[in-house]
Amino acid sequence: MTPSHYIDGHWVEGQGSDCIVVHDPSDAQPFAELLAASSAQVDQAVAAARRALASWKTVGAAERAAYLRGFAEQLGLRRDALIALQMRNNGKPRHEAEVDLDDAIATFAYYADLAEQLPAKNRDVPLAAPGFSARTRLEPVGVVGLIVPWNFPLVTSAWKLAPALAAGCTVVLKPSEVTPLVELAYGQIAETLGLPAGVLNIINGKAETGAALSGHNGLDKLSFTGSNGVGSQVMRAAAAQCRPVTLELGGKSAIVVFDDCQVDQALDWIIAGITWNAGQMCSATSRLLVQDGIAEALLPRLRQALAALRVGNPLEQEVDMGPLTSQAQWLKVAGYFAKAREEGLACLTGGTALDREGWFVSPTLYVDVPEDSRLWREEIFGPVLCARRFGSEAEAIAQANDSRFGLVATVCSADLDRAERVADALEVGHVWINSVQAVFVETSWGGTKASGIGRELGPWGLAGYQSVKHVTRCLG
């Protein structure tokens, strides 16, 4: 086994008892193994980040920006290898793996620009009271633990790592045990750039490692992306330390299609929203709300389009959708197919785990799904689309908002005034109008309700790693 943990500027082998086996989901075969970090190694990583903090937070803005631009450049130089690893370990089609890498590069470049602007953010504050002056300082929150998921490795870690480093924080990053390899590139890049030891630490492990990190008393902040179940555990650990936390959790998002849409365009937006990354997205628009006037034209075409998607091994052929990333997720989605049969849902296409090598399922469409169906209410994390009809704009808004989640939504309408009006009424963190789910680093990411706490990306992502200090001075 090769060293798979980057602690205090050194590559080390794991000392934990867990062996992490990494699989190719297209054939269900293992292709790498690594030993998890021990609790002592978690302690070492946090201690290294704590030692590095004092000097890193005083590094000038231009120097921090140069390191961030170095990360962007080095990711580009590793392009072919990282794309291939995303395809092999996640099962992503090539075009999706390319988007992932470009997203990570853009994130580091963007926060390099914001890092350079930080000195101007420390400013005098006008006071109404005479005899006093005041100024603000934006300071790093400190040592942060970053726990990232398996569905968008490389990307989610960039969304956290880049703003944390830009703010002057030091970091302990824990990748998912399902996809632990691609994030190791960040340690290799840190080594190449000469990033000071301890500023970035990477520890791999399973749930025990994540629990040791999230409960560690040496952290000043936690940022977690993943399931609501694990997120609640992370939040409890943070609460025990009275520590700030950012959570990006689940979703059960709606796509609302009004009857003035062109069917061909609507099909593109619907299919992209449920089959990108094989539906393994917290933002998947898995609840389709179709206005009565377009339903009869749209739903048969949607069934045909989903059935025609090319599903296969992205390393062997050009495909529209790859496999699910893990056997556990494959079993979970297959379980929802069984629930659909128990509930008697009308399945227009799909609804089966494919009988082939690897963890493949069929793109699936259920129609006229009752509001109390588990498939309508619960996050499935697979290419499973549930459809209902609506009559009025008010009914569409009410159905879309009737969810414990509030991450994203999509509105499709030729009437842009109506589309903007509906977007404003939806109880979510991000809305697309007549678009696929294009995510830009300048915009915010995060949700309402059970979809999480806080925001990533844009200046909001940087603010999540900053503490505001006011200095007030008596002039008398």
C-alpha cells in the first residue's frame, strides 16, 4: 500500500485498522487499497494545522493568491490523469469529468482574486458618536475541518479548500472513503508548490475517522457536505464544542414546467436535472411538476428520451450516463424501485437495476405520483424522476414548496415575468430559469430548511471562513 495521508507536509501510511478498498463501479472490481488514518494521526493532522496557523494567517494577500493560482495551474497540468480517475472511481462520463476539473480550476482562480482584495476589506467604520474611531478586520476563523462527499470529489473539496486558504485558515481535509484517491492530488500540488507544512493536511478513513475529526477539540470550524443523517451527527459534534458549522445536505428539488414551453427545450432541462452524475446530486430535480396543458405532449416524449439514453462504462464507450458510484448506493436505489412497486406507482420507463456487470440502473420515470409517496418525499440519489401535474401557478408553487428540503429548483416558461415571479416565491437557495444546472463560482450555493446551513461559493463562501473583528478607540 502506498502512503495515502498528507500530514504536516509529509506523506505517511495509514495506521488505522480499517482497509479502504476502492472500486471501479463500471465493473464492481477493486483497483486500489489504502489503510485508514488512526485517531492518533487525526490528532497529528489537527496539531500540524494548529502549528501552521500563526504564520499562515500573516502571509500577505498576494502570496496567498499566488499559492491559489498555483493550485489552479497544477490541476490543469494533471488534467488527463484526474479526468481518468474521476471516470474510473466515480463512473462519470468523460464530459462530466471534464466539467468537474474545470470547476475546480475556476474555483481556485476565483478565490485567488478575492484573496488579493482582502486588505481593502479592512476599513474604517464611520460612527455617529463623537470622540471615537472604529475599524474592522476580517481574520481567518482558524483551523477548519473539511469533510467532503463521494459524488463530486475534487469539486466539493475545491469549494471548501480554496476559500479557506484564501481567508488564511489552515485545513484538515477528509475525503470520502468511496472516492479517496482524487483528492490526494491536492497534497501532491501542495508539495510541488512548497505550501508551508501543516497548512493543508489530508486524512483518509471511514466513518470513525470522520467522527474523530468532527469531534476534535482542536478545530475552530467544521464544513461538511453529505447526507442529512451524517450531517446531524456532525452538527451534534460541533454543538458540543460550541463551534461554527457549515452544512450542505440533501435535497428533493422541483422542476416546474409551464405549458408555454417548447417541449424539446423542456426535455433537455428535465433530463439533465435528473441524469447528470446518474442522479447522484443533492441538487437533482427529481420532482417534475408539469402543467396540465403540456403534460400529454411532454410525458410520452420524456419516456422515449430517457429510454434512449446510452448507459454504460465511460472508459469503454461514449455514454450519456454511467453507473452509480458504489454498491451501497446501487442497493439503495434498487430498494426504492421495490418501494415503488409496493406503492403501485405508474412507471413509464425504467424502474430496474440493470442485469450487467457493474452498478448500473435504468433512468426511471414515474407519473401521477401521490404526494405522500416515499419516492416523492425522500431523497433517492439516483436517476429516478417522479412526475405530478398542476393547473395554476399558485398550485405549482405550493407543490414545489411542500418539502422538508429547500436546496434548488428550476422554472421553465416562455413568460419570463412569470418565471421570475415563481423563482422569487420558491423556498430554495438557488433557482435556474430555462436552463440546465449551470453552477458558477461567483454565485452562492446552499439551501434552506433541511438542506443545510450557510453558503459556499462567491464572496459568501469566503465569509464562511472569516471572523469579523472591530477595533474601537477613544480619541479623548
